Amino acid sequence: MELEIYQGFKKAGVSDEDAQAIVESINKAIDQRYAVHSQQLATQGDVEKVRADIEKAKAEIIKWILGSMIGAVGLALTMIKIFITG
């Protein structure tokens, strides 16, 4: 691609130095954009890690909810026992 761009500028009458400078500038811009995009893209491994983290969080939430429900039922039964048999 660089060669085609360079040759296009040469055919348009641009000097060697200017054509090379323009091609280098374009390459730098492409490299910068690629670097930004590569940081934003998720790989399959990234997606799998996120899914695993979500599954762990889901299991942790279920554990705490069930524990809280058992505790609430136990507290309610204790309160009933205290006030009824009192």
C-alpha cells in the first residue's frame, strides 16, 4: 500500500522528499489508530474471562441471598417461639 500511495504522489508531481514524508505520516497515523483500536478490542480470552467473572459473581450473590434468607427465617422462627411460648 505504501508503494501505491508513494507512486500516486509521484505521478501527481510531488517531490520524492514530500511523497516519502506524506507516506511516513500516513503510516504513523495508521499505527496510532491501530494501537488505539487494539487496546479497545476484546479477544476471545477476554470474553471468556469476563464470563467466568460473571459466573463467580452470580454464584457469590446466590450464596449470600440464600444465607440471608435462611438467617431471616431462623430469626422469624426464633421471634415466634419467644412471643408464643414466651
